[in-house]
Amino acid sequence: MSKIKIGMIGLGTVASGVFKTLQDFDNIEIVKIAVRDINKPRNIENLDKNLLTTDAMSIVNDKSIDVIVELIGGVEPAKTLITTAILNGKHVVTANKELLAKHGEELFDLAEKNNKVILYEGAIAGGIPLIMPIKTILAANKISKIEAILNGTTNYILTNMDMKHASYDDVLKEAQNLGYAEADPTADVEGFDAAYKLATLATISLNKRIKINDIYREGISKVTADDIKYANELGYKIKLIAHAELTDENTADVRVHPMFVSKSTTLAHIDYVTNAVTITGFPIGQVTLSGPGAGEFPTASSVAGDIIVLSHEIGTTDYILPMMRCNHSSSVKVTNILDTVNKYYLSLTVSNKVGVIGKLGLICADKGISLASVLQKGVSDDNTANIIIITELCKEKDILEVIDLLQKEGCINKLNSMIRVANDV
Amino acid sequence: MSKIKIGMIGLGTVASGVFKTLQDFDNIEIVKIAVRDINKPRNIENLDKNLLTTDAMSIVNDKSIDVIVELIGGVEPAKTLITTAILNGKHVVTANKELLAKHGEELFDLAEKNNKVILYEGAIAGGIPLIMPIKTILAANKISKIEAILNGTTNYILTNMDMKHASYDDVLKEAQNLGYAEADPTADVEGFDAAYKLATLATISLNKRIKINDIYREGISKVTADDIKYANELGYKIKLIAHAELTDENTADVRVHPMFVSKSTTLAHIDYVTNAVTITGFPIGQVTLSGPGAGEFPTASSVAGDIIVLSHEIGTTDYILPMMRCNHSSSVKVTNILDTVNKYYLSLTVSNKVGVIGKLGLICADKGISLASVLQKGVSDDNTANIIIITELCKEKDILEVIDLLQKEGCINKLNSMIRVANDV
């Protein structure tokens, strides 16, 4: 595996994440970064200012560079820089959804003609692995439909309108204050951002060139708190859905607009800034990929992923699928279940007499185990009661000792169930 | 791209799906298939019986074959056949979770020594793209935790116990009758199947060799209907969770057991036979991949995907990332929004007088539009009422005409909202 040399265009939020992420990889070297202002303070430790230049064109013309990573966004100068890079024999990694939506066909054709690749995992749905899986491990499929939540800002607003029974205007203002929405939110709330992403995603999924101007687009600014209330009553959530479907071999239905989505679907439960893509095809049926759709580090995961894949392929000629090899994993000690730390759900049958819950609480406290919930669920004919407990985090051997003690002390007649509780929230 | 020659071992459910799927790919040729009984009737049209042999060893010894696809499952004779294939210079694709869990280390080492790859996307979580994304586009990440639903049978049983407030025994019996559970359900319900899958998934995710015998395992047979009821009351679902976490660089916590999962997580909403894997790492944060965990075609998607990826790499030396190239997508007509077919949510303000709903229904019926739901939501001070409608599927231009007509006829004072309804169920 040879060492590859990277030239980066831009050093904003995502680019900083890429820079920090790639520092751990020995076979990748960032040799030059184009910025607007060399002296601007940046959130990167020990950044060598000699890496920086204000002359982006000098980077795409630098013969020693193998791969250009474009992270400035927008059409120009990104388009000219990428075009020049390809003509100069470089591969390109980009997260530029607008450029790909508006000029993807032309740029991909140019790359193909020059035997170069353009990778763009970071351009669509941030950190979610999407483009590479569709192009590789899902390649057996004919994909017929994409349904996706591709914009975090609008999903954040719709989720908050739902949770807080609040109006669009109030939630937008709050989102702007928190930095989840721009001062001018048009690109997000009117669906432009989602439509850009959908243009490229639909093109590679349906294997049909979908033009950005053919995509019907409608934003969320007219969705009311009442609409969301009625949606809930009827078994739905409202989401800004990016939809692309091949209705026959020559016709596609491609659009971005708010949609009632049944609560029985995975998409209905994708909340706040999370993105998700449901892919329908044959032979796979349906898969849903969800995760962070934006942000410094999630998007850096995708951009760095593209770069790492390229780094394994450049210069490799006699070695098939280097990345799919056995990784000679190192050994590790696996924790005994008694030493694991969990919350616990306990269903106990106890005698229905005064002070049982108190004694139970004291014995738990003695072992350092806090109780998060205690519910008494009725009294039976035999004068026993069912007590339901959820503990805070504790060691399995400690909770087992407590149960043993509770039984010996006659506090509980029977342990009906003990189930571990995932510590997700 | 050269044409690759495949030898298949086994022609059961998944193998049949693989056979049917690969028929569409010109560069892949299945030249021989090992079966137990050549004359057994099979659900494959025009199967050439000359492809079949009962001598599996003759396939792994066949010099003309590039790739062995092992789909018989179990340890032997699969292990001997795969070992011989690798020693004979062949790449291997397998969906054999038990073999990889018990002998993966040895087999991967052998492949590495012989400069061959073993691909196994179909062995874990059926159709969900998982292994290849983890090894390629997610390669920038240090994965710290896997939480997964890896067994469809147990998830089907737990979902039904929840939905129907039924006992484990009753639901198991029903699942057996429907073919979702085996006559002897032990491998599924006691967590062996999930543990096999977790052994390999944890190994490649955490980059630590996780041995199957180190995995704590507990099944779902002791989960009661009451446990599920209390879980719901407390904001949880119960799922059979495969959990693997690197607690420090030398210690892993790896186990399969029932778990309370907060309803705020994606995993809580993965129902019936669907599988899902939540991956936590840096820089990505958290992604969840969900889809069909088993079945003829979903698993065939993964097995065929592995084969197609190999077919693009074998014999390719001077061409980087052939699968990530522009696909020269063909053009397509994009349907005008007026010609799309949807269900519609309508929020209407109407005069509060007798017969308005009736007239509204008649005008819709005239245009061939059926109404799925009609709700009247109270009367305002100005003697108007709010009517909420969800229609059945109809053309957008037809519903717009109906709304226009309703306004002209004075049936509705105001269209407050019109939102399209996804036709998912």
C-alpha cells in the first residue's frame, strides 16, 4: 500500500473533522490546504501553518498530489477546481451536494474520460454509509424506490413541533438560536438542500439521470401544529420526505415535500437532526440506513472513508480487495457477565405487609444500588403483591447478592423476572 | 472486467435466490453446483441438471473455478471444502455464521496466507449491508459499541407477545405453524444463532478476536407477557439484544440476552423478523442499519453482492475502484407532480350546517376519489367546523379539481392544509 498525498480545498467545520480524523492514518498525508485566511484562528491543535495557502489553484496544479478533497461547497470556484484537478490526473473526494446536483453528469463524465473517480459519500446524508454500499454490496439489486429524510434542520423543527405542540415559527426561532437553523433558513426549510441530495441519490440508486430542475419541491413552512396533532390522531408523523421511485423503466416520480408517514414505518421514528434512507429493491426487499446527517465528525467519517478506500486502491495492482482482508484482530479479555454493569428490571412477588418496599430499598442502598422506578402492581388473593423495580447502573454480582439477601430476609417470596435494561438515554 | 467462474456448494433456499439473482449478470457464470440429490424438484425455472453434481470435492478441486460459494451451513463438510478451495487458489463467499464463529480465525489466516479473501456479508443480518460498509466506507472509525437485533425468529416472537398481549408459549406455537420458528426452536430462542453472528460482527467491528465461547448467552424463553406489559408502562420494549462493547483497549463486554430498550431508540421500533445493527464509533457517532435478517432473496442480495464485488476486482489491475465509477445513467421522464398518485390529508374549514360532509363525499365520489377517514374536529365561535380527511389513492390533479369545485360550490370556506400521505402500509 503506497502513501497517498492529499490536497484539501477548504478548512471549515467538516474539513477540520477530516483533518483531525486522518492524522491517525500513516498512509495518508495532507500536504496542502487552501483557505481564505491563513491567520484565522482554527479549532485544530498544532496546525502547521506551512500547510496553508490562499491559492487553491496551486493545489490542483501540484503534480505531487494524488487526491483533491473539495470541501468549500457551492458551484464556483469548486467546479473549476475539480475540473482542473481531474484534467491534471487527480482523483476527487467532495461533499458538495449542490455542485453534484447541478453539474454531476458533466463532472462524472469528465472523470470517466480521464480514468479518475469522484467519491462523494459526505455529500448525501452526512455520516450514513450510503453511496458506497449502494454501488458495491447492494450491486445485485434493482432499486425501485428511495424514501428518505435528508435534511436535519427540517426534521429537527418537525420533531420539536410534535413534541412541544408548538408552531412552526416558534420552533424555527428556537432552532435558529440553537444553531440548528440558519439566519436565512430558506435552503433547508423550503427543501432545496434535500432536493440537491436527492438528485444525486436518485441518480445512482435508480440508475437514471435525475435532473435537479425536474424534482418537485415543497418545504415545511406551511405545516401547522394542528396538522401534526391530527397526524398523530390518525396514526402518522409528518416528515419532509425525499421520494424517488421508478414507476416504469422510462418514468420516475421524484419529489421533496412534507408527508404523512405511518407510525408503523422506521422513518416515522427518525427524530431531531437524524437522517434516514429507506431503499426498496429486488432481491433485498427493504433496508433503512439511519444516522447523523451533518456535523463536523459524522460527515468527516464519510469523507475520510472515501479517502481511506482510495488510499488502499492507489498503487495496489496484484492484491484483490485489500480492505476486505482479515484484520488479524488482537486478542481481548471478555468481561464475565457477573462483572458487567447494567440497569436491571426486576419483577418480584412480595408479601403484602407494611414496610416491605422500605426494607427492600434499604438493602439495595446498603449495596450502593439506587432504584430508578418502583411500581406496586396490585394485590393477589393470597395477599402477595407484585413489585416492579428498575435500578440505576450496578454490577451484576451486586444485584444478584441483593436478590439473594432479599429472599433470605423474607422480603421477597419470588423473583419472577430479571431483565437487563439498555443504558441508551 | 473478466468473466468469473463460480462453483456453488448447496442449492437450498438462499442458494436458489443467489442462482436466480446472478442470472442477470453477464460477467458471472455459475459452472457447477454441489447438491445432495440431483433429482430433487427445485423452485428454479429451466435449471440445467448438467450443472449439478453430488461430488462437492470435485468443485473445490476444479481448476477452472475462481470462486467457491458455500451455502450448506454447519461446520463439516463446509470447513474441509472451504479449506481445500483456498489451498487450491480460490476466493470464498459464504453465509455460514456457525463456521465463522467457531473457526473464523483459522480460516481467515489461511486465506491471508494464500492471498485469497473470504467474504461473508450474508452470514450476518441477511440482506443488511453491514460487513462491507464497516470494512470500507466506515474505515475511518474506531468502533466502540455494537447493539443489534440479529435473530428474526425471537424478534418476531417478542413483537407478537407485545402486540397481542400473548404468552411466549402461545406465540412460539403460532410462529412454528407459520414457519417463522423451527420445530426445535432452541438455536433461535436460546440465542445461539445471534451469538454466532455476534462473534464475527464484534470481531470485525471492535477489531478484537471475540471467541464464541466467551460470549454470555441467554434466550427469550423466560420473558413473560407481564414483563412486556410493565416494559411498555415504563417506556421500554423488550428485545433480544446482541451487545459488544470495548470498555477499554484490552477488555470487551460481549453478550446476547433479552434487554429493556428505551422507546426513544431506533432498535425499540424494529419489529417482527426485521434485524438492525446500531454502530457507535468515532468520528461517526451512531448509525443504525436495519432490514430483512434472513430469507431467500434478502440473503441472496448480500451473497450475490460479495460475488459481484469480486467479479469487478478479479483480473482488474490498472483500474481504480471500478464499482464507484459514474454509471452513465440513462435518461428518464420525471412525472409532473399533477400526474403523481397519492393519498391526501386535507384540513378544511366548512360551514357548520347539515349535509356538508355528505355533499363533500358525493363530489369526491364523482371524481372517483374514496375517503379513508373523515373526522369533524369541533365547531368554532363563527359557526364553522374543521373537517379532517384522508383520501384513498388518487391523482393530484383530480384532488385539486375536487378542492376547487368544493370551494366554488360553497362546501368549504377554506383549505387549511393539504399534505400527501405515504402509501407505506
